[in-house]
Amino acid sequence: MYFPRVLKCPPRTLDQHLTEHRGLYRRPPTKTGFLLRGKGFGRNPVAGRATVEGMRIILLGATGLVGRAVAAALEPRHEIVPVSRTSPVEADLNDPGSLDALFETAPDAVVCCAANVPLRPLAELTDEQVLDDLRAKLLGQVALARRAAERLPAAGSITLTGGTFTEPIPGSGLGALVNTGLAGFVSSAAAELPRGPRINVVSPGWIAETLEAMGEDGGRGTPVAVVAEAYRALVEGDANGRTVVPR
Ligand SMILES: NC(=O)c1ccc[n+]([C@@H]2O[C@H](COP(=O)([O-])OP(=O)(O)OC[C@H]3O[C@@H](n4cnc5c(N)ncnc54)[C@H](OP(=O)(O)O)[C@@H]3O)[C@@H](O)[C@H]2O)c1
């Protein structure tokens, strides 16, 4: 697997991440840890960090395979605002202007699991095609993150979606470019936002349910529920600048 050398924090597995932060995720909510809507987060005075209940979370890609699983993982403890190009709350990563209105709902966190980069043989790519393929998943997520960094409370978080090719496969060049770009982006952006919000990316390999839908062996992939757990851990935890590869 290729990890960009510029990453200060190498991608880690979800297990490694959960092991390091086990205490945090298991801490029961405290009475003082409530959300002060419009005034930022309630704080746990002992831990000095935002508590993990009652956030309003914008979820882009909510109608997709990953988005539905992420919603199921977060819904019991948070308010989800589902967004896609066809949801009642609409936004299009190809149209950065459409992202501004999302922040009128005063969210505490943003999760994006929208948009794909198709596998396309290098020989068939035109310059226009390259730009088109980079527009939503790379440039669109950067546009979303820039807006979120300005508008979320300091204790909030931005969680993006990349991907992982365990080995190069035909047509994966642009996808690899996007994945590596997002990993580098969150690492650098986190360093620029020392007071928050936190920013991370989940980079799954093939998802079991997707492989099965393609008529392939789902056992080679990661169950979508495991992938969703990575998002939940990043939203509720304190990781920053990380690329998490769920396994
Ligand atoms: N499935 C896998 O095996 C796998 C593996 C690694 C990484 N990933 C990544 O995980 C993410 C989610 O994958 P998935 O399998 O859940 O995809 P999916 O089922 O096709 O869902 C994609 C979601 O994104 C929304 N969407 C697509 N283009 C959009 C745009 N331009 N602006 C706003 N919303 C848009 C779709 O809704 P509308 O069409 O209504 O807008 C849908 O809600 C993608 O970034 C994908 O590359 C997936």
C-alpha cells in the first residue's frame, strides 16, 4: 500500500485508532457535557473537550451505501441533516456555491461520503475528463472543507472520504490522485487549524457490499458497518489530520 511521505501522521487502521482512544469513546456523557446551540459546544471540564452527544451533523452522500450506514451509526446520539443532489436538502459538490446554504442550519460537524471517481484507463482520458473527474470528490470536498473550517464551531469536525487501492489496478490513476491528495490535504489543513475544527479523511478499500453487488466475493472487502464505525469514531473522538483506513 502506498502512503504519501509528506504525512506527519501515517494512515492507521480503525483498530489502532480505537485502541489509542478507547477511554474517550467509552466515557459516559457528563451532566456538564451538553450542547449549547448557537454558543458552541458544552465542555466536559475534566477532559477539556467537547462531549459526544447531540451534535447537528450535515451528512453529504446520505442516500448512498456508505452514507446510509454512517447515518445509522450516528443517528442514535446526534441529529443528522441528510444531503445529496436529490435529497430534500440539496447540494452538489460540483457546484461549490450550493454548499454555502448548508451552513445556515448551524451544524456542529460535517461528514462527506459523496461522489465517486470512476475507473478510467489513462489512455482514454482527455484533459477535460481529468478535470471533470477531480471536480466533485477532490475539489468539491476541498470546497466543502474550506467553508466548514470557517463556519463550524472550534470543537466541531470535518470528515471527508477518500479511498485505498491496496495495489494499482487498471484505470485507478485518477482515483489514486484524489485519495493521496485528500490525505495530504487533511494533514496540512489540520496543522493550519490548531484550534479546530478537526479534519480527517476515511479511506476505505473495497466495501464488501459493493463487491457483492458487482457479483464478486464480498469477503475480500470491508463490511460497510465497519466503515461507518470509522466515521463515527472520527466525529466523536479527537483525532485530527488523520487518514483512517477501516479494516
Ligand atoms: N463502495 C466502495 O467500495 C467504496 C470504496 C472506497 C471508497 N468509496 C467512497 O465512498 C464514498 C461513498 O461511496 P458509496 O459506495 O456509498 O457511493 P454511492 O452509493 O454511489 O453513494 C454516493 C452518494 O453521494 C451522492 N452524490 C454523488 N455525487 C454527488 C455530488 N456531486 N454532490 C453531492 N452528492 C453527490 C449520491 O446521491 P445523489 O446521487 O442523490 O446526489 C449518494 O448519496 C465515495 O466517495 C466512494 O468513492 C467507496
